[in-house]
Amino acid sequence: MGIVAGLDSSAEFTRIVVCDADTGAVLRQGYAPHPGEPKATDVDPQAWLLSLGEAAGGGLLEGVQAIGVSAQQNGLVPLDPQGALVRPAMVGNDKRAQVAAADLVEAFGGRQAWAEAVGSVPQAGQPVTKLRWLARSEPENAQRVAMLLQPHDWLVWQLLGRPVRRTTDRGAASATGYWSAGAGAYRPDLVELALGHQAVLPEVLGPADAAGTTPEGLLISAGTGETMAAALGLGLGPGDAVVSLGASGSVMAVHHEALADPQGLITSFADATGMHLPVVHTSNAVRALRGTAEMLGAESLEELSALALKSTPGSSGLVLLPYLEGERTPQLPHTAGTLSGLRRESMKPEHLARAAFEGMLCSLADAMDVLRGRGVDVRRVFLLGAAAGLPAVQAIAPSVFGAQVVVPQPADYAARGAARQAAWALGVARGTLSPAAPPAWQGAAAQVFEPGEELAVGQAVRQQYVATREQTHPGAFGA
């Protein structure tokens, strides 16, 4: 059918993949860091364009017929009535907006009211919370704001030559805090609550829609947020979940409907295909491993993994509740971690090492159970993050999660998902693909691990962990 490209503008860099539109085979790749301070929370969006231009250098996009755009979520690009920047884009998980988040929760009537309205409870990083911070901290700038875009919306608008029409997609819109994945509609009242007045919001396109065509005839697809693009790049479908192992963790699954969670544990995203991506976050994942490695004098996580595998399932009775930074799931923001089950025979480095791995994975299994408890089917779990390659993680995860575990080879999945979306929009525009389903690209190369005979052992480890959690924090997950 042709050649398509996907670009992913993350917090620190731009990656571009050029793919065969029929098979998804990667033909060429480009990369460039964003100029400026990598961890800045206020950013000139021109940095994203400069990075894009550098990544696309050397004729990388020659022959490309369509482009899809993925970009960092939780970004806000505030524009005045003429489309000029009011102030630098606000990106990242702004800790300065934590008070604004709590303020918004109270102003709208509590966590349940927010969950029912838009499928999420305001967090410090969300655009809706950034608007509240702007109104309180920079009221003159807030008054000038007339239009609201996210990073992917702004990039698509720039690629199309800044047309009058501004667009987004349902995936990116669902991360704003003022668009409901359940209703498929904006909540302008929440924009006004946060900002103090109304603002123009981008048109929400369907998954296979095109945002437009450049003057050179290049089709630009709807684009989406990084999380949704990565799901599309991995080829996720019903029954699939993704466990992300960063310093903190998350569990995300494909589901047929939006989930409103009165407790606010579930963030109800839409995906880039017409389905939904409910997500549950934990505050602690790999940070628990790193802390344990430092305690034991292990020089690397690989060394900690090897030490853990010298122990046995259940860690000789040791249980680590890895709530080192407080916890979001369950909601224990002010608690600390707990090490339980100390006996003379369990006081060995290998048992503590294994307890760290089991505690991290059992905590994520708790998060997965929040989704399962709401009817989300999880039969296959994709493990992402550098720690997914650790032998101890691969040995323990299948039986603790009670599902097949897939560890994909490292790749630019968000960029690949953006390219797959571009191929979809191109095929629909040409009448060769249905708007009902994206092109069937070859799945990601991966290692696959089955729970097998270890399933009962893993479930016993979970029971030991749950019993300790209930004893230490009774009723933490409610009735």
C-alpha cells in the first residue's frame, strides 16, 4: 500500500520510524533529543519542532505518504485568540500543581463526582489541574487563554500549516480531565471550573480519521497520546494487559467500556482504536528493588535478581509491602513500607532480595485485581521497562499474575503505534481498509513465559502477601 511514518515526541526526544504500510516492517529510523533542559516543566513547543526536524533529516521521510503523531501526555499548550502561545507549554508531572488538584477535587464535590464525570480524579500532572494552577498563580496569563491544545494536538496543527481547524483524538482527550471517555464528550463546565472561563477545545476525531493533508499532499492521521500509541504499537486487544515497571508502576488493560471508579483507583482512558484503556497506578515498583539493592550492597539489579533466585518462593516467610513512597493503590499516601515475617532462618540476603521482587509484583497484582474486580479480562500480560528483562521478574511474574507473561524486545512502540495509525487512516482514505479495525501488522518480537506448574506456588505467595497487607492495613481496599 505504501510507506508511512510514526513520530513520537516524548518528554526528552523525538523518535521516528518509517514502516511498510502493509506489514509494519521498519524500514528506517530517526532520533533527536529535544533542545533545552530535559526535566523542565515549562517548555517552548518550538523545541519539539526543532527536534522533529533533526530526527527527520537525511531524507528519512522520502516516499512517506502518511504520518501519525504520538506525544507526551499531561502537557498543556495554552493559546490566545490568534493562536499564539500565552506562556510556555506546561509539561511533566508538575508537583507545583498538587494543591490545585486537591482544590479541584473539593470544588466539584469529591473524588466520586470526578470519577463519574470524566473517569478520573484530578492529579497534579493533568491538563485540567494545570489550568487551575494557572488561574491561581498566573491570573493575567489565564485571562488571555482562548484555546487549549496538548503536545500531540499542537504538533499535528503545525504539520498541517496551522489551519483554522484544530483536532485531537479520543485517546489524548481522555487524559485531559475535561473529556469523558464514557460519554465521548467534553465537559466545558470543568474547563470553566478550573480556568475561570471557557476556552475553545480541539475537535475529537475518530480512530481512523485523518486530521488533514499537508500542502505537499502528505496525509496526517488523528495522532494520539504516548500510552495509547504504545498500546497500538504492541498490538494489544481484549484480554491483554500491560504492566509498566518504572520507579512507580502501572497496570493497563484493553476493555470494551469506560469504567467509573468511585474510589478513584482507576483512570479511565480511551484507546486509539475505539476501545478503552483503564489504568491503575502504583507509587512503588522498581524503586523498591533499588532500595533493597542498596540495603544489601548489590551493585546492580542484575546482581539482586541473581541473589533472589537463590531463595525459594515465599522468601522463607518474608513479606515486603513496598509502600516506600506512600501508595496510590491502595490509597495509603502517608504510609511506609513494611517488612514482615522475620525469623532467624529468614534473615538472609537472598530471602530479602526475593521478598523485594515478590512484594513489587504482588503489589502490581493488587492493582490488576482492581481491574479484574470490575470485569476486565486479563489473560496475557505484557511486561514493559528495563526491569522486565531481569530473570527474577520473569521467573516470578507469571505465577503471581496468574497469566501468560510476554516480554517484548525493546522497541519504539509509541512511534510504531503512530505509524500503524497513519497506515490505517491512509487505507481508509483510499478505500482499502475498514474504519472498524487497524491494519493487521506483525506482532512485536517477544519472550513468552507461562505460569505452568508454578501457578499454585505463585498463588500461595499472593495469599501470604495479601494476609500481611490485610493485617498491616486492614480494609485498605474497602469491603
